[in-house]
Amino acid sequence: MKFNFDVLAKRKNTNSVKYDEYNSCLPMWVADMDFLLAPAIKNAIQKDLDIGAIGYSMLPDAYFEAFVNLYHRRYNTNFTKGDMAYVSGVVAAIDSILKQMCEKGDNVVMLSPIYHTFYHCIENLGFRPLTSDMKYNGEQYEINYQDLEEKLSNSRSKVFILCNPHNPMGRIFLKEELEKIEELCLKHNVLIISDEIHGLLTNPGVKYIPFSNAAKSDNYIMCLATSKAFNLAGLQSAAIVCKNKELREKIQEAFYRDDIGEPNYFAVNANIAALNDSEDWLDELNEYIYQNKIYFKKYIEEQIPQIRVIMSDATYMMWVDCRKVTNDSKAFIEQLDQKTGLRVCPGIQFGQCGEGFFRINLATSLANVKLAAQKLVEFVKG
């Protein structure tokens, strides 16, 4: 490999949420990678720093063109820079869009289990999260279309939030699944927001399908960012794709109104460097993380077969079924942390159907993955 992913950034005592919010010696809970930045990104940030002044930044066409070109190269997408708008983050974008499109008491439909922050975002705005639980067959999750349509058909359902690929279980939706989702949302006049920030993080040889590639209409907003694939969450930068000009302009106005439409000084060139000059780093990253997944799943299921690790197609997280050893995932992870120093994310945070599961972040060194697996086995075996 050209890049050494065994060498990690030293982040303890640096005001890091991952390393400093809890006193865990092995934090593998939040979606944040431990690896060193891709060299091109670091060089771009250093070049901006060397200017010696940090002022307001403009958004050049190159920012949007970098997204357009990378997604076209990798996924044959057809959106253009004119279909895009800048926003300071995907959650910020969703929050602003919901305020623009919903009224108090309206429903926001989601497939559950799903990223926990969406629940907070929806409820804090006075809207109602309405979840359609996916069907789990012991190996994988499938959409319950009958239940999903029932939720979408509610007269107060205005927006559907999709995770594509899905967080927490790393599920890549098939094109026909995306088409069916669009069909149901169009039928019931529900706007689709597709969060695609994990799309670049896929197992080698596997590609996710951007929602725009499956869509037959312009009834959707696609959210993109480098925050996960290149670990740039701290730069608070993202973009949306919206082919509906009237809707896009309305959303752009909402972003400016909510003060989330202007870039961080370091965000512009760092994003351009990530998307234009760091694909070789990304490909090696995906291979490294995939090997971490294989090791973790094999070791856990050999040592403690009562626990099932669901193999993810995308993201650097693994969704773990521990229902045979606990009926309280929150207590389970607290005790795991207290006794071993390994901190993971309780499944109950992702919805009621996440009870008895936990999510673990494997975007770290193989040595840390091996240590985490050993700690989990020791804890479960007592």
C-alpha cells in the first residue's frame, strides 16, 4: 500500500469529541476516523494557513465541480454544478429543509433503525418522527413496503429521510429499492431527502447507487459531503443536489437565513483536494477498512457465536446483534466501557428496533480492531 493506515493521529487531550468526551481508552462509538489526513488535503490546508490571514471565503465553481467530477467518474451521475448548493453540514441542511417544508405537527418518515441525530433534529423542530421498521432476517434488513406506504400515506407526512448507504447497518440499497421508494413518495406527495455522506465508503468492488441515478423525477434532495470518507467533519462543509430549480432556490434562501450557507476558510480547498486529488488514498482506505471488518466479524463469531456481526457493504461501522447476551443495549455498552475501556454506540439510540444491538466504528488501526474484539470477547465470557 502507498499509504500507512496503521499510523494514527494522536487525538487524546485535543478537544476531540471521540477521545475526550468520555474517559474510554478505546473509543469506537462516534463516526469519526483515526487515520491521518490524505496528504493532498493536509497540503491544501497548510497552503491556506501559510497565507497568514483567515478571512471570509468565496465559493468558486471548482468546489462544486469537484463533487460533480468525482461522482461522475465513480458512479456515472449526471448532476451539474448548477444543481448544487453549499451548506455547512448535512444535519444542518436537513434541519433547515425541514423548517422550510414542514409545519408544526407534521410527520417526517424514516426507515428504522436509523441515525439517532435525525430523531433529535425532527423533534426539536416540533415535528414528529414516523418510522417504518425494516425487517431483519438474522442476516440483513429489508424494507417493509406495505408499512412504509402506510406511513407515507398519512396526511401529515411531508418529508421522507433516507440514509443511502444506510446508517447504522451499512446497507446499500438496490436501484429497484430506490425506485420503489421514489414511486411511493411521489404517490403520496412526500419530498425525499437522501443523506449520502457514507456513499464513498464502500467495500472494494462494491458501489452504492446515488439516488439521482435511480430517480425518474426531481422530487428529491441529495446531501453529499467529504466529512466521512475523508474525515473532514471538523471543517463543517457539505453540498446538496436538487434538480428542481424552484425548490433549490427556496432551500438556498433557507440556508442563508439560517446562516449555514457560507464556507469555513479551510473548507473550500480541502474539499477540492479531497475530491480531485485523493482518490488513491480513498481506495486504499476502503480496502484497509474492509480487512478490519473481515477480521472483526470472523473473530467475534468464532469466539462468541451467540453474537452476530452484520457485514456492512458500506461505511466503516458494523452493526452487531447481541440480543442473546443482553436485553438492554444501553446498560451493556456502559458496562463494557466501565470494565474494558471499549466504548461503542447502543442500538436503542437508532430506534426501538435497535434494542439489543450496538454499532462499532472500525475506522482505526487493525491493532485497535484486534484489541476491541478481544475486549468484547472477554467481557461477554465474563
